[in-house]
Amino acid sequence: MLRHYVTNILPNGFKAQVVAYSRLAVVRYLDAFNAARDELLAEAEALSPEDKALDDEALCQRPPRVQAAVQAWRYREALARIEFAPVISGSNNDDPAWKQWTESATQEQRIKRFKQPLLHADPAKADPLAFLIVKSMLLTGFDAPIEGVMYLDRPIREAELLQTIARVNRTGHGKKFGIVVDYFGLAHHLKEALNVYADEDIDGALQSLKDEMPVLRDRHLRVVDLFRSRDIESLDDTETCVEALADERLRAEFAVKLKAFLATLDVVLPRPEGLPFAPDAKRLAYIYARARNRYKDTPVLGKDVGAKVRKLIDDHVISLGMDPKIPPISLTDADFGHHVAREPNDRAKASEMEHAIRAHIREHLDQDPVAYRKLSERLRDVLEKRGEQWDELTQALQGLMDEIKTGHIAPDNGCPSCQSTMAPSCA
């Protein structure tokens, strides 16, 4: 259980619930989890330097035990802190040591802690209580969206089974669904429980991870076809892909379809079936990052993408010289000239300069609507007159950029009273 949790659930910051066979089993699970945690941390520490440095794509090709140890190494500080807590009902004949797990006020405090984030930028808002271990309690009416997985280790039937599964499917904290890991073989009981419901009421209520593969293939095809339909055969042709994304509607469609593809890939990984999609995920993320830097109106992928895939694509994009967390460079930045010079050709340089000017106009339009509207018109005239004469276009755009940087805009030819400053001019 702990290896599964560390490999698949912990990277996204979710928590877990274990449903045990008896109250005695619940208490025994506590000691077993603490021992398993110590063992897993020891395995992580004993990894070779090469294994500790594995990237996510290579990691997916290693055995599950190695995957768990590597993830334990990556999250060793969080793993060392996580806590496990039984929540059980009391009885007159209980062992006195069980009181800490049966006393209602203490239970309420632990439930409150469980609902807090496991990982947070502000340590004061995080709580290391990651596992609640129960027999019958908290299976109905328990609302904890932070719960990402439920491990079932006792027989549950009919309505109670459906309600139990519903606990882990509460959405929130960036979670769109929960995972149920069945150690007892409850699938046939689930079918019996679902027979009393209409098909439309239960459609999609429970799906196997294997069922995600057709969804992954479809979403991959949809995002890749955005470029293939524009006669771009290879995602390695990054600049051509970025140029195609000059169309604002296409950029928006690309963002939506890419997020859907990456979200499904995060569900499937680290299962080996998802591995063939990893190279395109990295290429598409790099195209997205380049387009974000170029057009300066595209949001960072952020929490729309699970932590497993986000690390995969961020490592790749950073290795190519871009940090997706850093905002796009503006034309007033000292390094903007060097940034433009690194573009592969004059067309790309012109596009970079054009959209930097557009972004600057959008950002400052409210400060001086008249002046910046005139600047927008001059930009349009430059683009129309120079067309695809890329060398001349870059020179003309450089002229506009120099005026912006110095704070002096050339007078408007239609009004001799307008002077060469960025101050408000005549209406």
C-alpha cells in the first residue's frame, strides 16, 4: 500500500484512507505502516546515485519497487513526516491503549487535520496526517476532497460499498477523481450494488485504470492533429509549430487539448502503457512554453497538470533553456535583445518583437489610451508595409522598440501639435 501511495498519490499531494477487516486490524495497521515507512526510507537512502538521479521517463521503465524507492527519495522529507491514525468506535472491553483512537474529541481533531493539505508552500497550512485507517467509521457522510486513494481490505456490499467509493471521489484540491485499490475482490459485489440503479445514474461511477488508455490515445491524437491539420508533420519542428500558434483561437484550443492530454497521462503514469506518450508530452510542453514566451498571453500550465507529468515536462523544458515558471520576457528587460538574437531566423525574430510590442501596448493602454492606440496603429502599418520582408521588418520593429524603451514616440504625422513624448496627446 505504501509503495503504491508513494509512487502514485504522494507526488500530487493527496492523502489516503484504509478500510480494514476489523478494529484489531486497524490498530495493527498503524504499526505496520510505521515499519513500512522506515523500510522504504532505508531503501531510498540505499539507492545508487544513478537511480536517485533518474528522470521520470527512465523511471517508468524500472520495476515498481525501484519506482517506489526513487519517489521515496524525492519526497523523503515529506515521507519521513507523514502520520498514520486509526479512527475506530469504542467498546467497554477495549484495551486501554485504544482510547487514543476511540475518543470522539481526539477523532474530530484528527479528521480536521486530515482535511488540510499535505504539501503547501506555507508550512503552517500543511498537515502531515496522511492516512486514516478505519473499519466502519468515515465510510458515509465523510467529505474530504484531499483523499486521493482508498485501500479496501474488508468485504463491503450494496449501498455501503457505493457510499464508501463516493468518499474518495469527492473532487477538490485539483483532484478530478479518486482511486480505489481493492485488496479483497469486491468487483462482483459492486455489480450487485449497481443493479438497483438506472444506467444513466451510474455511468462512469467506477472505471478501471486500463480504461484510461483509449482516452489517452484519443486525447493525444486530438492535440497532435492541431498541427498535422496545418501540414506540420513533426513536433520537432518547434518554430513552425509556434508560428502556427500565432492564431489566437488555435492557441486557446491547443491549451485546452494539451491540458486534457497531460491530465490523462498523469492518471496512467507510471504504468508502462503510458510511457510511449511521454516523448510527445515533452515536445508539446516545450512548444507551449515557447508559444507562451512568444505571444505573452498564455497562462502557465500550473495545477491543471498533475505533479508526476509536470515534473516530466518541466525537467525537459528547463533542460532546453526555459523555465516554465518564469513569466515571459518583456521588451523592456535588459536581456530582451539577447533573447531575440537566439531565435533561429529573421521571421521568428520579427514575430518575437511584434508580440513583445503588442504585450507592452496591452499592459500600458489604460495609462495613456490615445498614445498607445496610435502606437498600435503604427505597428499595424509597419506589419502591412513590410509584409514578409523579414529583414526590413525586424529593423522597423527595432525602431519602434527603441522609441518605447527611451520613452519617446515619434510624432503622429496627422497632427503637428503632438510631440515626441509618451504623455497624453490631443484627442
